[in-house]
Amino acid sequence: MVSMDTDLVRVLGPKTAKLMADQLQLRTVRDLLRHYPRRYARRGEMSRLDDLQVGDRVTVLAQVKSVSTRRMQQRRGTLTEVTVGDGAGSMRLVFFNNRHAHLDVGEWGLFAGTVGLWRGDKQFSHPDCHIITGDDDDWARALVPIYPASKDVSSWVVQKSVKLLLDDRHSLEALLDDPIPAAVRDRHGLPSLATALVYKHRPESAAQVEFADERLKWDEALVLQCTLAARRRAAALEPGIERPRRSGGLLDAVDAALPFSLTEGQREVGEELAAELARVQPMNRLLQGEVGSGKTVVALRAMAQVVDAGGQAALLAPTEVLAAQHARSLSAILGPLARAGELDGDPAGTRVVLLTGSQKAAVRREARAAVADGSAGIVVGTHALLQEGVEFADLGLVVVDEQHRFGVEQRDALRAKGARPPHVLVMTATPIPRTVAMTVYGDLETSTLRQLPAGRGGVSSSVVPVKDKPAWLDRAWARVREEVAAGRQAYVVCPRIGDLEEAATDDDGPDDADGAPPEDAGTSDRRPPLAVLDVAEGLRSGPLSALRVEVLHGRMPPEEKEARMRAFAAGEVDVLVATTVVEVGVDVPNATVMVVMDADRFGVSQLHQLRGRVARGQHAGLCLLVTEASSSSATGQRLAAVAGTTDGFELARLDLETRREGDVLGAAQSGRRSNVKLLSLLDDETLIAEARAEATALVETGGGLADHPELAAAVAALAMDERADYLEKA
């Protein structure tokens, strides 16, 4: 009996099955049926020959226009040239020594190969061919499916393999375990899974494809949302420890010590957190907000409430620079309240302890001891917090700053250090579209800070296209000199440290999760990214020779990094040339200029983060995005969009448009193919919201997923995938 989990060897035979497994990662009947066509070709209509790019491996539907064979002059044998067209464009097929199927003028066929170039014309060398005959009813259809293929598994091999499973509709219905309950299908007007797959793989009209896509998107959305709903339900059943607010404690002292008034948004979110911390059910909340909106203050107030209730709070930061910055900021706000037990400390306070991997052994031992005996109520650290030797007396709250800079295992390891499940607050300054939040962070409640504190100067941004407007770069350095002359400071950020073999990101933190590669990434004629050490030297001997220019990057010794940041914060450095080590958390109110070199090599949200490092005080800021990209190119337009708005949520949508959604959904972290193939985070917000509501009802009603075994099996299959860990721990 064939099932969805049947190995393709039983259906296709060992040779074809092995090729599909090795080259397309298709191993089971389910894999093959979920291997959807990339597009559909219409016989006699344009198959986009004109759109083909050199190096693409593609399948085209075209008609033979001419065939000619001649002897080669430079070597023995014959050369056959075939011209094929699709009604709009044409290309050449080349065969040596008659090694090709017989082709006649007028025949229609499918031709698969890698697009090459010969004397300015596109061509296939030795393409695979499948001629469509009058008896070939599969190719006489209105829409011909073109599948993602490989060197040895052509689109028509996939098509014929799928046909074996679809021909017997009765057997197909028995074969499929429909994961969507009939009641849900009826409520949303969805076809059965068998109907959807037939329409997707063998459509007779574009309407059938659209109908199938709606149903198959529901499969993806509902399974994901049921997984997240199950997580929420499981968390609700696993009690933690309530941490209610206490009058006259550290939280009240923090509020009294703040040198500014909280924004309305900070107060509202603070009340949400306070109420959730007071419950036995552990808080799981995502706090997102604009750069500079004051998330750290909100987190500090939550940490103070937990300390008042006898617990400890841990703040996990992605870099040592940011961890040290947090520790300094928290200590500065708390004052004597951060030094309980010391001579000048307030006994009503607590201790703020910094723990990083590069600390000297004695310092690290002392910090670990304070964490273990509970005297350190607030612990700030990097990955060092995750090490086995770090034990908490009573971990009550985990705050993860810039969550996208951590792997899921790292976040989960810290959460596991509590004797009972701690409350969790995940923070990000990269705004997340609602669809992403519903899909990736569906097991977290979401709070948003949009309002910036009063008194901020605001930032204006401009693109500096050095190839189109070379004089603009001179003007950019002149603006830096003008700001320094007025008593301000500047950052210059570069994508690389120094040596050519180094990665484009700073190894003080994980690689950029932003992931928006430039359109010409990877081309051999592109120069290497600009480097901190080279740019700093050029500025010292060139346009900024009269200024105090220093460097900062992740490979500097920790003491030197700390000293350099302190010097910059104290105004002893005019211009800091750095990698993205300054991307998050660095707070120097006097810095008013951010110059990003090779800005096209950074992602949208990363540029937004960098821009947020300036104008953090009363003075207006300036962000200059320097690029060699043409203003009219897609990259130039993307940079112009960044410069044109400071709305992080608008930029988040632009970011999503330029990234692969599979990466957003965690496929890149899991190292596996994404289960989400059709669902669009940009276009399917309504569908995702409806699936979330249905999933919540299914999980919380009656026997839960046990009442729906087909859906439960699909959720279990996802749980076996490494990607489920991403969803669970993110």
C-alpha cells in the first residue's frame, strides 16, 4: 500500500529515485507531491526566452525554427545548430556529432540546459530535449508545468513522475491524509487536498492554479500556527514563579532616579509587563520598537520588579561592546542602587554584574560567585552567560537584546538555567511586520514602542553615489569636518576589518541576519568591500587629517575596545571608524554623523540600526550612505528608500520584499529546506490571521489535535524537523 511516506524507490525505481534524492532532495511521495511547478508555460505563447540570464539552468517551451548541420573546421566531427523560438524571442541550441534527438522544423518541445553566450547570442549546449507529439496529451494541455529541476532530473521527468501518482483519482484520495479538517475547509471554501494537488500539477486554467494555491497555502499556515498554538498551550500548563510589584522597592527607586519622563508608550508597555510578571504563567513577550525608543529602560523596570520579588534578571547581549554598554548604562541609572554590599552602595539596591568571555579569570570567578549566591540581582553578559559554570540562585527573568543576533540554542540555554521556567522578554530594534510576528513569533505576545523620547534632534539621510556624483564624497567629508568643528562627533562604518580573506561582518557577533544581498553580489569584477583599517588610514592622511580618528572592531583586545569606546563617549575621539560592532546599543548623544561606506553591502534593517546611533541627544543627525551603485539600479533605489523614511515598519516591509522568506522563517538557521513554499508573508496576512484563529480553536477545544489525527501528524512531522526548534525557541 502506497502512502505519503512511501520511499520513491517503490514508485519510480532505484535509478530515478536516487537522482531525485541526491539532486532535488525528494525522497518520499509527500516530497514529490509537494514539489510544485515553478511556473507554467502556454504552448504558442511567450516562454520568456528574452528574460533568460546567462548561467541560469532552465527549461523552456519553444518551437523549432531551423536546423542545420555542418562539419567543424578546427576538429573532427559535425556541429548541429538549431534555432528555437517562443513567439517573442529566440535562442540557439548546439549539438556536436549528431548527439541529439531528431528535431524537425515546426515541432514543439521542452528544452532544458544552462544558458550560455556565443557571439552575443544566448544558447544551450547539448540541452536535454523532449519533443511534444500529437499523442502526448500531457503537453497538449493549456498550461504546461515547469518544475524546479537539476542536471539529471529534467522538468518533464518530474512531471511524468507526478503523473504516476495523480492518474488514479480514487487511489489518490485514499493515498492522501488531508491535514485540514472538513469543517475548516467548509468555512473557508477550500477544496480537498487531492483536488488542490491535481489543479496545481495538471491545471486546465489559471483559475485552477489560483484555487489550488489558496488551499496549499492554508496547509502551510495551519500547520505552522498549530505548532505555535501547541507551544502556547504547553507554556500555559507549565507554571513559573509570580514576581509581583512591590511598593518602596528597587522599581520605585529606578523611577525616581530616571533623569527623564517616560513616554506614554513606555508606561503602557511597562504596565503590560508588570501585570504579566505578577502571574504564575511565565511571560513570553516580544518587545519591538524603533531605534532609540527606550526599550532598555522598559527592560530595566521589569528587571527591577523581579529583583524586588526576590529573583534575578539576566540580560543577554550579542557583543561585548554592547554588554559593557548595557552594564554601564544600568549602573549609571541606578547609581548606588547598583552597588549593594559595597562601601558606597545602597543596601536597598542590588548588584549589577557584567560577565563576558574575555574577562580575566579572577574577575569572572567573582562575577559567577555573585550570580550563584544571588547578590547580583541584575546580570549582564554575552554568550558567557550560557556556559556550564554559570549558575543562578533564582533566575526570574531573561531579557534577550537584539534577538536576531543569537542562535536558537543559545537563547534556550539561558532560559533553561531557571529552576522554574523564567519570564522571557525578547527585544528587537528591527521592526517586524505583523505577518512575520504571527508566523515566526506566534507563541509570543507582542508589544510595540513607536514613540521616541522628547528632545531628540532627528536624523536626515542622503545617498552619496560616488560613481554618479564623485564630488559628493568630498562634500560628505566636509560635512564631517563641519560637525566636528561645532563640537560634535562622527562614525564611519565599513563592512570589513582589514584582510581580504576576512568575512564582511565583524566576528564580535554572529553574521548579519539582515540578509539583503546587493544585486551584483558574487560577481568576479566587483572590488573587495572597504575595510576599517584602510579607510581609517586614508582619512588620517587625507580629508580628516586634522581630526582625531580612531578605529574599533571586534578583533581588538577587549580592554582596547572598552578603552576606545570610553574615549569616544568622553569626546576624546572625533571620528570612530568601525565595523558593525557599533550597530546596536552604542549610545553617545554627542555623535551626529553616521557615514556608511559601501552601504549597498548592508541590509535594509541594518542600515536603519546604524542610522539610529546618531542624533541620540538634542542635536540633529546626518546619515550618509556611500555607494558605488548607480542611482537608477535596484540597489540604488533600495538605498534611496532607506534614506527617504525613518519609519522602521515601512523599512521592515521593504526589507522583507528584498529577502528570501525562507530565511525569515528560519530555514537558513535550520539548514533544511523550508516547508513554506507558497505562503507569502507580504501578501497573505489575512490568511495567516485566519489560520492562527483556527489553530487556536483546534488546540484548545475538546481533545485538541488528538481529535484531528491527520493534522496532528503534519504538526508532528514539523516537530521532527530542526526548524521546529527554531519556532519553539525563537
